[in-house]
Amino acid sequence: MSANEFQHRVGQDVDTVDQLSSVVILGLAVAGGIAAIVLDLLLIG
């Protein structure tokens, strides 16, 4: 089996492993944006 097949690990499929939910990714993006703004204000502003 390869990683491109539906079941790439025994007992696990691509829908249940190695994925973050979109809410988590959105939270990371928002937190990164806020951190960038804060650093900008501290270092430049």
C-alpha cells in the first residue's frame, strides 16, 4: 500500500489521521496575525 491509497496504514484511513480541523488552522492563522501586529507595534511603532 502507498500513502495515496484510501487506507495507507492498517486500520487507519486518510480521513482519521494526520489532519487538523479547519477551526484549529483558522485559530493558528488568527493567533499568528495578532502576534505579527503586536511585534510590529513593539518593534516599529
